[in-house]
Amino acid sequence: MSKPILMAALCVVAPLVATLAPAQAPRVSPGTACPAGTRFTTIRHNMIKPGQWAAFEQAVAAHNRWYATHKDKTATKLARVIALGGGGPALSTNEAVTVTVYSGAPQPAHDADWDAFTAKYRASSEVKDEARICMP
């Protein structure tokens, strides 16, 4: 086979092979790395957009409802951040921390309700940073 024909064939076949590979390999849960007695957990530091605190709270509630309706015990808790300013400590209206403790069950398939609460998160906040941990 000549080099130009071989290159053309590779350009056609390579994307097809690449799309098949992920489907064949089972997805391993990150929680499998956690030692016994701990639970896979995601901690997110969120910057709440101006005037969007209530919408962010609604996203957290919808997130929890989604897992509950899928019979999964995964839970997300909303933690308030304390701002330390000149006037003394106060609850921040533009920062929050969410802590999602996963049940260990395979995650249910994402659906329209998943898309709705994740869209609400995106509309009301931005993730400043995120850590995946093994919670004791």
C-alpha cells in the first residue's frame, strides 16, 4: 500500500477505533482508591454570582432530590463560609462550600433532571476549586 493511501486509511479508521475503546473499558469509580473505613467525597469551593444565593441553594436541593429519586444515598451538604472583615465575622453571600459524600453505588445515568440542576449550578455559581478526598 502506498504511503498516501495508508495515511488516508489511518485518518478514516483512527477516529472509529478511538470511539470504540472507551465503550469497551468499564469505568472505574474513583472511590475504589479510598481505604477501608473512608468514603469517596468531593469538596467544592463555589463563588456565588451576585444575587444568586437562593438559586444556588435550590441547585443543592435539586441535586439531593435527584439522588434520592434514584434510590442513591449520595448526599450533598451546603456549608456557609464565614467572611472575616473589619466589622467582625459574617456569613459570606458570595462563597459557599459543598461537600458531596458518595454512597459507593454506581452513579445513576444522567437525565433531564440532572441537566436541570447542573445548569442551575452553572447559572448561579462558579467552582473556584475542587478536591476529591477519602472522608474518614
